[in-house]
Amino acid sequence: MSSLSHGQEAPVPGFVPGTGSRTDVKPFYFAVPAPRGQILDRKGRPLAQNTTVRRLQVTVPSAQRSTLETYTGWLEKTLVELSKDVPAARMPEPDQLKRHYEDRRELPVTVSDVLPNEAVFDAKKHPHANVRTEYVRHYPQGDMAAHLLGYVSSEGAPPAGPILRGEPLWQRTGGAAGLEAAFNKQLTGTDGTLCVMMSDAGAVAYEQVFAAPEGGRDVVTTLNLDTQLAAEAALKQSGKRGAVVIVDAFTGDIRAMASNPRFDPNAFARGISSSDFAALTQNIDGPLFDRAVQGSYPPGSVFKPIVVMAGLRAATVDAFREFECGPTLMIDGREFDNWSKDDRGWFNARAAIIRSCNTYFYQSAMVTRDMPILYMAHEFGFGTSPVLPLKTSAGSLPKRAPSNHDLANLSIGQGVTEASPLQMALAMATLANGACRPRPRLVMQTQSQTGQVSDVTSPARETLIPVSDVDLETVRHAMFGVVNHVNGTGKAARLKNVPVFGKTGTAQWVLRGEKANVVWFAGYVGTTPPLAFTVTIEGNAGQGGLSGGGTAAPVIAKVLRDIQERPAIHGVSYEKGTVTEESDPLTAPLTPAFMLGAPPPPPPEREGFFSRLFR
């Protein structure tokens, strides 16, 4: 017994194929499809690579080719014996066999799908059988990062009709989605050339590789496999449709980006059936849709830090100005609700962000007006498509808020304002680095099989942010309290040893024609470098019980705990210490002293934020 291999006759000494030195053989020249380049994570670990598969073939002798019936009868008889040793052997479909007979009868006919590794047969017993080895795309992590990597599909129909010089031995594949498509030119290598001499007896008399196939270039991404796996696992465990994005706040490098539900790109590499593809495209949950970069959702309360920074920059609402936080507010004859019926009292900017008080933001926006808010939102990337080699959503940012009702909706991230999870993560990265909005980077470079580097993408900034250090400190302090104050809405993401800054959000949107909720948790973790993140979870129409703090924050909390426990594998570090839990009162007295005739109190003395964290 032997492993499957070509049954070849020994070459004649001194024989050179293609010279006509033998009349009992016929030369055929084929292109050998080149293996695609790999897609790697930032540490060089493969996310997409190649493997080989084997398919059983049988060459029908020339004496059995006189008619289709003779050809078919001989093949059926041969496969009965062959299937005893190789159970995977099967007759081709009649139409397929007929087409092969009409124009390609001299060539072997494929008589199996992909063979199992353990398949063996006796070459002497089955002299007309051989095996063809093909390159196929393989995704070693299964459905991990499927939307980013994309998938491949066959280029054109299988070889058919008269045999052409230089036709491929098997169907070539090309990138059809994701990075596979965006970098298809670089990933595609150079085909090789194979000469096969077929004898009149119907066996391979001689074969020679004139030119070996040259593999394509590898694409090196910014993804960290460990961070990606953690994000994918946490999102999948939630059982919800949604997305997670984690970004290096300094460089804009995308460390992880996941969308759920997802698909297995290996199914496409193997040749997905029309029924399986239809099931994916018709699935109401949209497993082929990349929510992380193409989703567009109302941001809800995660937009509120933008409103605070706009008021601070415009000098319309300072950090200490208080508005009454009540359960409702009447605006031009329409009642606008707070998210909580329990929040009452006078809130400043920090308290309003920590408790996410809607009625504070309605009033703040009425003072600041729309243009400062929209300007600040634009500077933080809202309304602009992030620059990536993938199709990205620009979200939606209105040019004006023409009425007070529109302004009230804008102040809490509702109305026509929308953002993608990637946009929100970049906005949080901007807050974290405090200087600029970084350009997102998903691919670092491509490199040849010999290590030659090209297509280098360096970190870049989109714009400097128009926010002072003092104003940034105000917003950061508030976002710290969202996670670390006893009354914060994002306490589920709190860590003991590394500070987490965040903002929860719940918004209404329209899903398949019905109202539903989408919930957010966005922020950053104070590692070196800081990692900005966004979690977005879609709700269904009529579904209750979803919230940014209760649904979205626990998803990223699982990832953040892993980062705290194993920072090195996630490519970060931090100074160990104990993060302070805040418990100060958030509300002022219902009747402030200055309303009774006393002068307003002086602003509290500020101190270094990080020194407070670890004291």
C-alpha cells in the first residue's frame, strides 16, 4: 500500500518534453495557480494562510475512449474496484462527465471531493489512478475576524471546452470581501508552468515544472490575535448582535474589531454551495454585515461628552454651572424625558455625565446652541468616513438643528445623528490621547516571501482637537466617575488596578420598520498605550432590559479584566496600584445658596487626576 501519488512511467533517458522526440506522447502545458500570501497579526501569527487538499483522479486509457458509453462504462467499472480502497471515489455527474468527454477526454477526470489524509491505495493495483494536490485558502482561527479578513471565491468557471495552453490546473481564487479583496493584487502570486506528457496508453509519461509558482505577498495587520480572541469571545457570549472595537489611542492601530453574528470564511474557501450562501444572505440577523465599520447607529448618551466640551469651548456652560436634573423637561410644548425618574437635584457637568442626566443636557444645549456642538462633533470624527482599506460608514451628522426639539435630541445623541462603532472608538481615542484624532490603521505593511517590505502605512493624525487640557480634564474626570463612582452607570467595567474611563448610552432606532433600542459603552483604559474601546449591542423591537451599563459594559469588562491580568500579551503595560472608588455627593442642595442672595461658591481647587487615582 502507498499514499496516493501519480502513477508515472519512467522517463526515457535524454528525453526533452515538447521537442517531438516521441510520437507516442502528447504534451500539455498548464498554469499552476500560485499560493496566496498570508494575512498576519501584528506579531506575525497567521489569520489567513494556505493549505493543500488532494482530489482523486482517473485517466481513462485511449482504448476506452471510442464512445461516451464505452468511456463511462470503463470508468464505472474502475471506480467500483477503486472505491474498495478509497471510499471517497465516486462517479462524476452525468452532464459533467459528458462535457469532459467531448473536449478533454485525454486528461484525468476528477472522481472525488477533498480526500481525507488517511486515504491510501496500491498504485500497482490501480495504475490509472492518481491524485492532484491543490492550494486552498485556510483560516486557522475559523470565524474569528471574518468580516475583516473577508473571503475568497473562484475566479471564473472551471476549465472547460478545448484544452488551452496555459490553462490553470484548477480554478484560481481571488479575494471577494474584506482584506482578501482590498489587497487581492498583493496577495495574488505568480503562476507556475507545468508540462505533462500523456502517453497513448492514457498514463502520465513525464511531467516537469518549467517555472515554480511564486507565492503572493503577506499582509501584516495591526490586530493582536490575543485581544481579538478575547473580544470575539466576550461578544459571542453576550448572545447579541453587535460589535466591539479596540484601538491604540496613540497610533490609531486597530487591536481588535469584531462583529456578531459572523460567518466561517473557510466555507467560501472550500466552495460554498448556493443553498448555504442563500442561507447566509437571507439570515435576518445579517451574519455577512460588518457592524463594526458599516453599522450606523444613534450614539445616545455616549455623545454627551461632546456636548460638554462644546459648552466649555464656547464658554456658554462651564464645568460648574448647574441645571436642575428632573424626570422631565417641557420644551416648546413637548415633554422630554430623563432616562431615570429617580435623579433629582442640581447637577454640574461631571454629575450629569456620571448619572447621564438627560434633562441637564437639554438645558445645556439650549444655552450652547447647535453650531458649537456640531463643530465639536465634526472635529471628533462624526459625519466623516474613517479611512480604511475597507468600506466604512460615515454615520450621520446634521448641518443644523433647526428647532429646539431637534436641539434637545442632538444633546442626547438622538434624532438624525448616527455613528459607527469604529467612529466612536476613534472619538474615545481622541479623548484618551488628548491631542489629536488618530487615523485608524488596520494594515501596517505587505512583505514578500523574502522579507522585502512595501505598502507601508505609518500612524497619522486626522486633526488636532480644539479642546484645552483643563476642559479635557473635566470630561475625563466625569468619565472616570461613570465607571468608578458608586453611583456611576458603568460600574460593571471597573477594574481594581488600572483606571477605566467610560460612558454608557441607550438610544432608540428603527429596526426593520419598528422601534428598538441600541446600547453602547465606550471609553478607554489607562494603560500604556491607552486602549480606546466601543461596544455596541443591537436590541430587538419590543425588547426591554437592555442598557449601556447592564448589557454593553459587561462585554468589554471581560476583555479589560484579561488585559489587567495579562497586559504583556495584549501589548500594553501599566503601573500597578489601587484605583480609587469615588463616593462624593453628586447633587447640590435643591435651593443653592446663591439663589438666596449669597454669592456663588468658588470653584473647587483642582488637583492632578492621576495622582488622585493612586494616592
